[in-house]
Amino acid sequence: MSVYDRWHRSRPKPDEAKCKCRPARVPSAEHGIGERWQVRYRDDAGKQRKRNFETKPAAESFEARIKASLDRGDYVDPAAGKVTLTSYSRDWRGNLTVDPATLQQIDSRLSKWVYGQPIGNKAMGLLAKRPSMVQQWIKSMEVSLLPSTIKIIVDMVSTIFTAAVEDQVIGRNPVHSKSVSPPPPSKKKVVPWTRSKVTAMAEALPGRYRAMPFLGAGCGHRQGELLGVGLEDIDFLGREIHVRRQVRLVGGRLVFSPPKRGKTRTIPLPASVALRLSAHIAEYPPVEVTLPWVERGKAKAELVTVPLLFVSSRGQAIHRSTYNTMWRGALEPAGIVPPTQEGQRRKSYPEHMCHVLRHTAASAWLAAGVDIRTVAEFLGHSDPGFTLRIYTHFLPSASDRARKAMDAFFVEGDADASSALVVPSTRSM
């Protein structure tokens, strides 16, 4: 590694004319053209590299930094950072091996919030050096997106930057900078439904769907898992229900696929829910539905037939949009949300959509003393800590447990005392 003077020859011949600006040196063919000082070195792959500078101190400083990074093993090619965020993101996306539905979500977010934004045209190296540009991009999303959605997008872009660091395209991930901070998520606590709300919702839905709120609130199924419940999944004798599949929308068509993150599971089946499922099956016999089975890692989807408990009036798998529209339409008749006034647009009420049934199941389990790890397994969560963060306010407080412990202590004490009493004999009286 060396610093070279481009404007003067390092090995001149004795009879060559001297330089007018520096009589002791011989001018090169590039004299006066471009930046004078050049650093030449070989990168960690042995490839010859070079870079020009206006002044010698700048060249020497660059040489020292490159040498230090090569010695540490964290060398990054200065030219690699010229690739734009959009270009690198497309390459990153092309190497993913996640399931098709997840790819659709990634494509949608990249297309709208990276490719279609000014940040997408910026060089990766520039963004790595200017975290303020990333923060400005985050700020622009606050106009139209919820904090939770922004976090998902920022986390995705952070993953892209991390991949670029590992590929030695950039030296650091700007999202990790202290000056970059997505909007804080809403601290609004989830609120479960009461038993009366679950019953009211069931009565407001069409007959063939009335058992679904009870199953969701009693066993914690996700919406897609509810739509994918088959007759073979219910073990009435063993009082269990198996979650083996869900109905999803992939590429504009309905498919079967494993539950979220592949977390198949078995959940205790309450007698009250079993009775309602039994009555539903008697009135609406399961219908065999054939759909492609889409699973991560499978090159070609195979057709799978399942006798579904819940189907449309035409005997087909239920589209989530159709189900959501029906669900929203039942919220007002059930008395869960106030009626829409004439001339007003109906509100969406996301906190009262089908997912609230999982919150209801979790709250009931925790209130009954089921431990958080088991609740996480029933819900299909990979991390019990995630479950705890969502439902920690459902757990009995230390004060509640202390009161119950002492109440139990004194009740048992009273029972012991009463059994030890000597009842006077009537004969001695």
C-alpha cells in the first residue's frame, strides 16, 4: 500500500525534461489532470484498488484508515456503497426463501415505501453516513401510517442495511443510529370481549357462522385458522382441538397453508365450545374443499382436500375479505359498537375485529391461573415473552395473589377451628 504522485514520474530517465513547477521532478503524461495523489492497495480479496485525492495529507489519511480496516478484518469497499437502496433491496428480496404470502407483503411494502420514495434512489453509502435522511423518511410515513406499521417497515429496511453491512457494501446500519427513532407504538392495552359480547356477536352473524366466535374465544384461533378448521381436527372424546392449517390468500387465490410460523398445536376443547360445534356440525355438515397447499420450501403446491366446518353458502372456502365485511356488518346489530348515523361513513373498529377473540381466550386462561408459557403455546406464539408483553395486564397482581392467599389461609383456619370445637352434650345440661 502506497501513496503515489500521479503528476510526476517515480522512475524518470536521466535525459527527460524536468517539471517547470518542480524542477527536481519529471512530469508524467497525467500532469495537471485530475487529482494529484493516488492511494493504491489490495483489498481483502486480493483485488487491486486505487483512489485519487487532491492533497497528500488526505491521501495519507485514507491510506491509514484502509490499512487499519484490513488489519481489523472489517474492510468495506468505498465504491460498493454507490449502489442505491432500491437496487440492493431488489437483490436482497430475490434471495429470500420465505413463504409466498410473506413475499407478497414484503413486495408491497418495498414497492410503496422504498422503491417509490426518494430514499430508494439514494446510495447506500450516503445513507450509512447520513442517518438523518433515514429519519426524514420515517417522518414522512407518519402522515398515513400507524406507528405499528411504520415499525414493521423500518425493521424490514434495517434488515436490508444489516445484510449490506455483512456484504461489506456499507460500514454501518444507519437505522441503529441514536438519531434514528421510529414513532413509539401505541400503549393502548388490548381489551377482551365479555361473554355477553361473544354471545351477541354469534347471534348477529348468519347461522352457518355463529359457532365461530365461540371457537375463537374458547380456543384462541386466528382468523385464517378458524376458516381452516376441519372435522378431523376436533377430538370430542379427548376434549382437544388441533390447529393444523389456515386458509390464506396467496397470489390472488385461496390456499391451505400451515399455521403462522408453522406452529401446529393442540388446544383443550371446553365442553361449552364442543356442544356448540356439535350442534353446528349437525345443522351444517362439513363440506370437502380442495385447495392448493402452499408451504415454505415447496417448489410446487399440491392439492389437499379438507372437510371444512365453516364454508360459504356456496360450499367454498371463505375469503377473508368476505368474512371481514360480514363481521363488520354484525358489530352494530350485536350492540358492540354504536350505530352509524345517517350520512356518516361506517368506522372500521379494528379493536373489535375477529382478532379480539384471541385476546378474550388469553384473558380467560390467565385469569384462571394458566401459566404464561402454556398460554403462549395455546396461542401459537414462539416467544412467551411476546405473549407476556401483550397480556401482562391480565395477570393477577401481587396484591391480588396476597389477598387470595390470606383469604384461603383464614378459611382453612376457620374450618380447622370448627372441627376442633367440642359440642356440649345435652345430657349434662
